Amino acid sequence: MIRVLISGANGQLGQELTSASPNGYEVISLSRADLDITNAESVSNALSKFSPHVVINAAAYTKVDLAETERESCHAANADAPGYLAEACHKTDAALIHVSTDFVFDGCSSRPYTVDSKTSPQSEYGRSKLLGENRIISSGLENYAIIRTSWVYSSYGSNFVKTMLRLMASRDRLAVVGDQVGTPTSASRLASIIWQLVDKFKTGEAVRLNMEDRIFHWSDAGVASWYDFAVAVQREALDRGLLSRQIEVDCIPSEAYPTPAHRPHYSVMDTSKLRSLLAIGASHWSCELSKVLDVIKEDKTRREVGLDV
Ligand SMILES: NC(=O)c1ccc[n+]([C@@H]2O[C@H](COP(=O)([O-])OP(=O)(O)OC[C@H]3O[C@@H](n4cnc5c(N)ncnc54)[C@H](OP(=O)(O)O)[C@@H]3O)[C@@H](O)[C@H]2O)c1
């Protein structure tokens, strides 16, 4: 029986990983209350106690704008903690799967970023995540994989899709940025990809990867602006009766929606390396969005008929 420890189990990805855990694995899902990854001693104790074969780190400081002023907390979770996890994995002979971000790039490209593209983060969050990657790479641990992803959403937690649904239900008009493009990623699909990668560690295939081959990119397929994404959310939500009326959605430039953290204008990543390792095809982001909205609809119906406690 392969034992897998998931940190950050209450986040969107953490919950999707737990609910998608395949048969044949013993899964230990730890929320921040169970394991604070910024505490090196707690990390070391948890790995000694549970002796996992694989650790999946789904925990992170993800408040991109607040990170500009909460630098210390952000770096503790995103830069230092991955190092503690890697060192503890090294000591206990566990493999580590860590999740990183498209924000490690500068966003100035006009073609998809490959795993070899030059990193140049433009925000505190991006810098902290790149430092976290480097802490793992220099830890001496050999069995690890780092998966960079982008624009993650789920029926769990807080994310762009759920914010759009809330705002579209309560406002008559909405303005959404149209000059930042990237690829939305369903956390549910990402979780299933991570489980397939865990399987590669189980069969020993991942162990045989070259050291320089341990960084991967994952997003769903296709390209969208935040405006395209919002319009698709509205259309699909109207189709399912999740929204009762259509509102006007205006396409605005980034300058009209200033944020404390710099946002990349171009965030599309080339995912071919991971698709080829796992021998899987691409699924367009709009198909994955439909599936997530089906789940949100189901959850809403269950609540309405009193099936949820
Ligand atoms: N969301 C995105 O759009 C996006 C895009 C690119 C990459 N990513 C990466 O994808 C991964 C998963 O993100 P997500 O969207 O699932 O984020 P999320 O929903 O914000 O979940 C992050 C989880 O980490 C937990 N956490 C924070 N600090 C912790 C600590 N010190 N110890 C233990 N747990 C801690 C949080 O706990 P609390 O609930 O107590 O705060 C939360 O449950 C992260 O590595 C993130 O950087 C996300």
C-alpha cells in the first residue's frame, strides 16, 4: 500500500486531491491546523510519524495582492517551507510533488512558456514561488517533481469562477480585464494529473527521470483572457440555471483595474512534456469549465433539497 501525505488539504487543490484519491493508496490529508508547513520541526515530525512514500504539497500562500505587503508570511510558506518538506523527504526517503505557478515568468512572451523558458517573476508571490522551487532543487532530494500551473479554479474554495457567479447574481454590469491572457485550469483535472504522476513514482518511472527533467507545466488546453473566461462562466451558468438573468460584461484594459501585484499579460504554458510523460491528450478549458459548473449546480441542488448537512 502506497502512503501519500497531502499538505494544504483544505485548499481547492488539496480538497480535489483528497476526493479524487484512487483505490490502492493510503491517503493522509493534513490541513494547516494539522500541519503548518512553515514549522520545520512539525514537518519533520509529521514525516517521521506517517512515513509517507509520497508527499504532495498543495499548501501555499496564495493571496497574490496581499503578498506585496505580507512578504514575510508569503516567503515563509512559499519559499522556506518547500525546503523543509524537501529536506524531510530526503531524510525519510519519500518523494515530493510540489505545485508552483506561471507567475515565475515575466508575462512578456508571445508564445507558450516551456519548462526551459527563462524565469523572471514580477511579483512578491512569483518570487516566493520561484525561491521555493529552488529550495527543493538544491535540497539534495532526488525524487521530486515540480508542477507549475495557472488560473486554478474548483467547486471548492474561492476562485475566479465562484467570484464571477456571485457578482453576476448581484450586479447589473461587470467590467473584466481583457488584455491578460492565460489558460484556466480545473483543480479537479490537475488533481487527477497529479495522481497519475504519483503512479509514475510508484512504478519507479519518475525515479529514472533526469534531474533537469523534474519541472513540468500543467494547465487545461487553449487560451483565454479573463474577459473570455467571465463570458464563458456567464453563458454556461445561464444554461444550467445557476444565474437567472444575463448582465452586461465589459472588456477593460489592465490599466482600468490596477492591483497591488503586477499581473502577467501572457501566462500560457506549454504542457506537452507532462502530457507526453503521462501519455494523455489535452482537454480544452471550456470543457473542463462545463464539468466544474455541473458540480457547482449539483452542490446547489443538493443544498436546496436539503441533502447536504
Ligand atoms: N489558485 C491559483 O490560481 C493558482 C495558480 C497557479 C498556481 N497555484 C498553486 O497551486 C497550489 C494550490 O493552490 P490552491 O488554488 O489550491 O490554493 P488555496 O485554495 O489558497 O489553498 C492553499 C491552502 O494552503 C494552506 N496553507 C497556507 N499556508 C499554510 C501553511 N503554512 N501550512 C499549511 N497549509 C497552509 C491554506 O490554508 P488556509 O485555508 O488555512 O489558509 C489553504 O488551505 C499552490 O501551490 C498555488 O501556489 C494556484
